[in-house]
Amino acid sequence: MVKTFGLGILAMALSMTSVPAAERPPALPLAVDAAVEGKAEAAGTRQAFDPQAAAADYLKGRLRVTAGRFDLDLVDAAGRHLRRLAEGAGGVSEFQFVAERPDDQLVVHAREPGVYTLAIERKVIAADQLPPQPDYLSPLIAGVAADLAAGKSADAFWTMVNGRGTPLVEEGREGHKIVTFLGRGAKRNIRLFGAPSGDHEELQRLGASDIWFKSFEVPDGTRLSYQLAFDVPDVPGTARDRRVAILATAKTDPLNRHPWPADAVDAYNQDSVLELADAPPQPWLAEKGSPKGKLERLSIESPILGNRRDVTIYRPPGFDPADERTVLLFVFDADQYLERVPVPRILDNMIAAGAVPPVVAVFVANPDRAARSRELPANPTFADFMAKELYPFVVKETGFVAPAERTVLAGSSYGGLAAVTVAMRHPEVFGNALSMSGSFWWSPAGTPENRSEYVAGLIAAGPKLPLRVFLSAGIFETAGGGTAGILETSRHLRDVLEAKGIPVTYRDYAGGHDYLVWQGVISDGLIALFGGERP
């Protein structure tokens, strides 16, 4: 409903300071959803409106000007200026304010003749200004929240949790589960290290209870490892300093029944496992009594790199250097793939089952952490070391000469990046690359922003290489802030390889940047590259 009136009879040039009541135009009532239309026949005219609000009420409205220009001000009962809500308005101006007193008024002041409509579209009284009830993703959390609101304790909830273990798993939409991570006993905060979001998520405290929680909806095939960090210190310094501080308290979830590895030296060096029923099988991990290969630890000096490193050579059971079926596998980050991921046992089982031909594996250690960050990311000097020093060293030690099509480089993260880029530089030696969550977001310092996907750009611009590639990424390995993460860049590299005519197998896994996932991926990659052969 729109009421219409004219301002010509009310014309007066009034200042914005206090005006005697007898000289002010009478305030017209302005109810919610009852718009009024005003017409100013001269500049300087003004009209007051009573929004009929009590102190602390929230009001939202709209000033629509169809001709001329107007100011809109909030004033007190004495006409003193409190706030300008629209200045020189033409067209539509939205405004909102909180009433300070029950007699506050709105004043429309004409800068030039014109026509306008003023409306209050919403009013929320102070008593109704309450936050919405939380929308809990987890029905179990919603239930305990209702119990707490009714004055009940959390004891029954914790009894249930202790019986089931954590995380809690509930049905979600088709093909998904709702997973809730829980913590108890924190004073200030709990953070989740290894969350499905790919970030260090903060658990939320449920009211004033001792329940801390964070829920996610994840695919039925999810597998991940995680830690909880209780009462992480908020240290001074950079954002990275504060982020790294999570490592000071991160440890295995005390309520989770699946620690990994089970024999870790302490809880801070151990993860907790979430493995849903439809997670892809990892059949080659368990001890099966298969014939065992032999491990030999050696050391190699590199004139090319100017350093020395350990390498460990795995020879398969019954190894015959003359067997042309044999595959030569190089694996980066030796310490992780000899211990955390038991690749020798995996190979024992796969070879015994005939899943792959015999495999000689070379586990390449990093001299130190700094060397890893320097050597593995698309470093041509490191690639030359691999082809011109390490490969001949392995041939000399084993007596086995593998053609390029029987040689494969494997690694994860920076190691996955290295697997592809070393093979790109020396395809005459390394004809296969097995990349697990490769860091294909990486580019050299100074690379233009529009060429941030460095490896994909090299593939696209270069010749077709005689390579076969296996790529994998976790669906939780996305990046925020509009940047591309491992998932996006791996998929893009797949597309570029396919367009170039280079054979590529690509697989997504419902997981993150996680050795728990990679311990299955490495066997999947070997089967994809060599499993079609029969021993």
C-alpha cells in the first residue's frame, strides 16, 4: 500500500541541528510494508516519519527516488542528527539501522524538487534478535544438542561414543556418509589435522559441554588418516608460524580404535584411520607368507649433485638378471616407502600372486630435507643424476639392464612430480612414470601466473614423448582461494597427456595427501602399467 502526499506546503530551510518542535513538520506514521510516496515541490523541503520502533529494534528499508535527489537522515525527537542513511540519493537506496530511542525519526530532505517512495520493509524487535538454531549435519549431534538444551548431561552420548569409537559414521545422501570427528577435554580448541576439506579444521564446542565436533559428508569409498591437536598454542609470528604450531600437540585420536602404524613409538608419531566400507581394497599389504625378496643398502656419491645418498635395492625372490620380463622400479622418499608403506612386502605378495612380473626396486633416499625440496621439483640436474649416475650404478650392482619400457619411476607429492619430470628429461632411460598426488601446482620461481601449471605447459609445448604415465590424486586435495590444487592440476595434466597422444591412466581416490592412500595406489599403478602381462 502506498500513501501519497506533497511537501510543497511543508517547505522550509531547516538546519540539521536541533529544531524547535513547533517549527518541525509533523512526523507521519511509517508502518512496516506500508510505503509512502512523497513529492517535493522545492529544494530544501523536508518531511519527518515515525518508524514506530522501540529502542534496539532493527529496521531495514528502501528509499526509491523517481525524480530529483534526496537525503535521508535518522534524527532524535529534538531533531538532532544521528545518522545519514542516504545522501543525494537518486534511484533506489537500501538502508538499515538500529533504533536508539523509541522516538527516533526518519527525515527526508529534498536537494531539488522530485518524487520518492519510502518504505520500511522489515522490523525485528530486540526480543527476536536471536541467532538461528544451528543446522547440524549429523543427526547424532543434533540429538545430543537437543538433550543438552533440555538440561540433560552428555554422559549418555559419551557412553555411546566409547562403545562405537570415532569418528562417528551415519548415513548421508546416496553414495555418501556423514562423518563426525570428536574430541573431549580441551580447554581452548581442538584442530583436525588431515580433514576431508584438506585444511586444518577447527572442531566446534557444543554449547558449554565437553563435546567438540566437526562433521563432513564424504563419499562411501573414503579412506584417510588424521590426528587431533588439543589446545594448539596461538604463537606470535606469521600465519604459517601459527599454522605449523598445530604440530606441537597433534596426535592420534584417543577415541579411535584404528591407530596407524600400530607399533608407533608414541601417539604423536601415530595417526588414526577412517576407512569406510566401500574404500578400495588394498590386498597386498598384509603378511601372507609369500617368498621374500632381498634388500641391500648401499651408498652412492654423486659428482653431478655434489652429495652422497643411501639407496636400497630390492631383488625379487629367485631374481634372474637375464629374465626379460623383469621391471626396474625406482621409488623416491626411500624412508617412507620402506617403512611407513611396506613396498618390499607389497612386491613380495604381488609377484607371488602373479599380479605383476618380477620387479627390482631401487629406493632412493634424500640426503636431507632441504635436498628433497631442492632436487625433486623438476630439477634437471637431479634428473641427470638419476639417468647418468644412479641407473648405471644399479646396473653394475645387479647385473640387470632394463630397457626404458621396463623401467618406472614412482613417487608421491614432490616425488610424484619428480617421477614425471625425470622421465620427461630422460625418456630413453625411464619409459614409465607412476605419480601419486604429484605436486603439479609447482612452478619455478618467476614463472608467469598464466603458466603456473608448469609441467602441463612443457608437455603441451614439447614433442610427443615415448612414455606411459599413471596419475592419481585424492578428491580432498583441492586448494582454496581460487588456486588450483593437486586434484585440479593432476586432472589437467591427464587431459594434456591425452591430447598429446601419450598413454595415461588416471584415478581419483576418496582421500587426501596421505600415505595411507598411497600404500594402495602404488600397487594399483604397477598393475595398470604392467599387470596385463603374464609371468
